[in-house]
Amino acid sequence: MNPHLHSGYFTQSLESIDPQVFQSLSAEEQRQQEGIELIASENLVSRATLEALGTAIVNKTVEGYPGARYYGGAQNADRLETLAISRAKQLFECGYANVQPHSGSQANLAVFLAFLKPGDTVLSMDLSSGGHLSHGSPAYLTGKWFNIVHYGVSKEDGRIQMDQIRDLADAHQPKLIICGGSAYPRTIDFEGFRKIADDCGAKLLADMAHFAGLVAGGVHPSPIPHAHVVTATTYKNLRGVRGGLILSKETDSERKLNSAVFPGVQGSVILNAVAAKAVCLGEALKPEFRLFAAQVLANARALAKTLVENRIDVVTGGTDTPLILVDLRNLRLTGQQASDALEASGLICNKNSVPGETQPPQITSGLRFGVSAGTTRGFQEQEFTMIGELISEVLKALSKGKKMKMISSPINGKVQELTREFPIYENES
């Protein structure tokens, strides 16, 4: 064997072979340690999940499903995927689960492919009211290939109006109705949605990406008994790797949904992600996960309450989920201005559209906060009350025209004091 051809390939560390990448990854770990993650779509995975992602299973390519692969050598892949499927079914009490989708968007796209033809009508929540790009935004391919009719929320209280849903369904006779989204903070009437879907002959898709962990933990109503099909992500408050799930109470659409995922919208399975999904689903089946889910909800309500008490405009006045949506228009701020100031202070969130949005997506009139990552870190109501006070202090100071540096420096100091009390990924030496 030529020693120069293989020298160090199987033995050299990332730090020694590519210090630039190593330094960037190390810097990211430090950023996560020193800041407070308040982005609703983020969480902190377990050490076990990190280990599952970095194993030799990443070398293996498979297509198809367990027992019916297109490549040989799939025994261990089959075992892993079957385990992940079994855990998903047990956790969500359903008859069908597909763990292959690379993301929640891919899962949603597969549902479109399974049940619709191009040009069919879909009824979904508009983006500014809390919907998701994959539900038919003009910028996403579902919005280009299907006839999308959007519903919104009440101007008075920011909540879904079931009468509006029924009227739109009666008028447009959609083939698919979608409930759930990326920035709607309240419990959805899944039973009511199903009744409307049945009356017009539509399939009902429930997207529970932002509250799947609460459903798994038994502190939020499950859409699975009511929807024809449910999609979810395995990160956010499920605390796992980035990826998607498709679930259904029944198995009558199994073949259609499976073929829509592969070969419909994606190719080979990302097996290290499937292994990591199996880990997070196994973690969610443990009794302590119910305690985590309950704490997520308690923390979200504590943060929302603190913001409201500080006269920050919280959309719907509170939350039933891990996310809080804030309207900044009464403070005369944009989402971009506010998120930049908060990030400089060590409080990481994202700008977000709000009901009645007039600003472009790059600017927005609102902010979205999530508590999942902080809860995983160990924060409870006391810490999130403090975080709410810090957020309010930054927003009020910015609204009064204070310079960002003058605002962020003292807040950042308080943030780092808190994060030092709750370290992540410590070495166990």
C-alpha cells in the first residue's frame, strides 16, 4: 500500500488536519455556552445524540425501506430504522411513522405529493399569521404548483377563527387543509378542523413541528387522533437531531406516504440522522421527558407573563406552546433592529412577521422567542422571568433611542453570569 495515499486518513483528528474548520466549530460551541438561545426552532441535543451523529453508519448508503432496500449490507441500517419507527409509534400512539424525511419541510412536501395533483386547492394559514413557508408560500414550490387559499387570525385577539375556516372551505372546496405553523402560539382546535375537512372531502394535515415535544410529554393536545396525517420535526422541543417525521393514526396511507418520501421527494436515507432520531425518541419515552415538557410550558408562560407585565405587546396575550410572538409596532421598532440589539446583548432570537404585517421579511415588525433550548439547559420560571426583564430592558431602551453599545454591554454581563451557572457540554474529566 502506498503510505502517502492513506497516511493519517483514518487516524488524524479534525484539529490537526483542518484547523480552520476546527476553530469555527470551537467558536460556535463557545457562542452557545456564553449566549442564551431563544430561537424557537433551536434546542440543545444530548451527548448521546452527538455521538450517534458521528459514527461510521454515515458511510453507509441505503434506498428504500427496511426489508426492501436497493443496496446490500443494510442489516444494521434496517435495525436502526425499524427501532426509530417503533419508538415514534409508541411515543405518539400511532399506527404509522416514517422517520426518513430530511426536514419538516420535506415531510410536508411528501404529504402534498401523496394526496394532491398540481393545481389542487390547499387551505392553509398565511405566513404573517403564523403559517410556514412549506404550507404554500409563493416563495416555496408548494405555492407555485398548487392553488393556495390562506386563512388568517382575528385582528382583535390574534387567534384562529373557525367560522372563517369553514366559510373558506365551503367556498373553495380544498383537497387539503393544513393546521399548525411556525409562529402560532395557541392551542389549535384539531377536532374542529377535522369536522370542516370531512364536510368538504379534504385531507387534514396537522403540522406540529413547534409543539411535538409537548405532545410527546403529555402537556398539549395531540392532533394524531383527528388529522389524516401529522408532520413534525425531531429537533425544537423534541430535543433531537434536525430532521422530520410523518405520522398517522391509521396505516391505510402507508404505501402512498412512503413512496412520496422515497422516491418521491428525496433519495437515500441519512442514516446517522436516523440513528440520532432513534436516540431522541428513546429519550422522549423516558419518564423524565414529561417533566421537561411540563417545564417548557411553564417557562414559556413565565416569559410571556413577564413581557406582558413590562407592556411588551405579546400576540394573543400569552402562549400555549414553547413560543412567544411579540409585536414591536407600539415601540416603533422593527424586528431587525430589535433582534440585532438583543443579539449584541447575548439574547439570541429571530425577527418574525406578525398578524397584519407591513414590513418585508428581511425587516418584519415582530420577534419570536422560544424557551426549549433554555429549558434543556436547566432554566426554570425564575430564570425566564429574569430573561423577560432583560429583553424588556433592551427593547425599551432601544425604543427611547439609546445607542446599542450602551444598552448591550451591561445586559451581556448579566447574561454571561447566568450562562456560567448553567454550562453545556462540559468535559467529564
